[in-house]
Amino acid sequence: MKIDYSTPNTPFPTFGYFGPKYFCDREDELHALDLAFHGNIPILLTGIRRLGKTGLLHHFLHHRKKKEVGIFVDLLNVGDMRGLVAKLSEAILRAFPEEKKYKAIWETTQKLRPTISFDEFSGLPQVSLSLSNEKEAERSFTHLLDSLSSRSEQLVLIFDEFQQVIHFEDSHVESVLRSEMQQHPSIHYIFSGSKTHLLSRIFQDSTRPFYGMVQSIYLEKLNASVYQKFIATKFSEAGKSISNELIKEIISWTDGHTYYTQYVCDQLFSGFQKKCKFKRPD
Ligand SMILES: Nc1ncnc2c1ncn2[C@@H]1O[C@H](COP(=O)(O)OP(=O)(O)OP(=O)(O)O)[C@@H](O)[C@H]1O
Ligand SMILES: [Mg+2]
């Protein structure tokens, strides 16, 4: 998939995905996602907070081929089916640019009478819908998935923060989605989230629709020595010097937690001009 990334203002971003140049390793996880993707098994990606699940999913999308289209649906703060349909429409419009060859999918989305605005920073479409109730939202959801299944591209539909669906009241989202997945096996699905206890309720409770439906991948911390090299390279590329001892100290202090390691490295990087020194607090 061809995606234009913006350049972060630091080599150690603490939010967002800026392309492989700013992303450390995850080769094995990428391979596991690839295998599951080609085996056509829905995937559940879990792991503790801020370790890099969302980043890995974008990294996975970056590696898709031309004919493979990724639709990334972020369910953070979504509380009902109407919100989900709005996010799915938005993700569809982002995945398929407004070009002649994607006219059909734009028309399908436009049947929902969306109000489309464009984010002032990223320029990406944002959608709000005025669906009258959850039943109408459910029908629209089915309609969108049906129209995706008729596309000639290989589609991967990613639901990040999927545990949100547990909070949907009066909704049959799990059974609707499961039946759509069974009717249209050509679409690949990845579910992700960090609230493991809620995700296990969805995927491991034998009375729920998604029981036994997915192959799980649990994200571990980055390999310490690979991360160490990555950090050293980023400093040296910018003409700054940092000792291996200090990098090891940082990774041990953050316990290898990606977000905190990035945060400390960013602080050090922006605060020091040429050489990073470290003084252990008394
Ligand atoms: N492999 C990586 N290399 C470099 N930075 C990374 C990597 N993985 C994650 N990060 C950094 O850590 C930040 C947090 O990662 P991300 O948001 O992907 O974690 P998450 O597991 O999805 O978090 P949450 O549990 O909040 O959803 C990212 O914005 C990115 O800056
Ligand atoms: Mg995330």
C-alpha cells in the first residue's frame, strides 16, 4: 500500500506511525501477521498498554502489496453501533481515495448521507452520520460490509480497540459481524485492543459469537539489543553521541516498555546538543 507519511519532529515519536524508518524491528510479529493473513484466519492482536500494537498494525499495512487494501477502524471512545458505522465509513473513505475506480464504494458510503469534513492537519476525511437508531445502524453496517466484499482488491479490515463493542447496548454487533465474516470469507480481519479481560470475554466465552474464531498473537516487548542498536543509530544519524551503557540504562529503567523508552530517548535527544551524559539520581 502506498502511504505518504509525515516526518515526525523527533526520531523517537511517542504517538502515531511514521513509516518503517521510525519503527524498530517487529520482524517476527510481521511474519506471524503475514502468515495468518495468507492463511485467511482472523487474528486477535493483544498485549499490554502502549507497547506498540497500533504501530505494528500500521507497519503491517505499510507492507501490503498494491492490490491489498487495509481499512483501519479505530474504535477508541466509540460507544454504539452508530459510532462504529461512522468510523467504518471514515476508514473506507480513507482507504479508497476519491478516484474514478473507487466511485462505487464512495457512492455506497454516500447513501448513508454522511457529513464529510477534512482534518485540518492530516487532510484525511472525517465522517459524522445521522442514523436514527441502532437498527438502522446495523443495516448500514451490513450494507457497507457487503459492498466491501464485492471489491476485487484483497481487503484487510482492522478493528483497533475492539473491546469497545462490549459497551454497545441493545446491539448485535458481534453476531452481525460474525455472520458477515462467514458470508464473505474473502475479507481478512484483524482485531486488536489492550483491555485483555474484555477481549477474552468476547473471544473466549463459549456462549458468545466470536468464540473460537480467531488466532491470537500476544505482543511481547522489543528485543533489548535490537532496540539498543536502533536507538544508537537514530542518535548517530543526527550527529549526536550516546553511550551503549546509557542506552542499556534507559531500557532497564523503562523495563523495555516501548512508549516510555521512546519518551526518555526523545527527551534526551531534544535536550542535548552533541553528547548525552547520564548521572544516576542519588
Ligand atoms: N516498534 C516500535 N519502534 C519504535 N517506536 C514504537 C514501536 N512500537 C511502538 N512505538 C512507539 O510507542 C508508541 C505507542 O505505541 P502504540 O500506540 O502502537 O501502542 P499500543 O500498544 O497500541 O498502545 P495502547 O495500548 O494505548 O493502544 C507509538 O506511538 C510509537 O511512538
Ligand atoms: Mg493502540
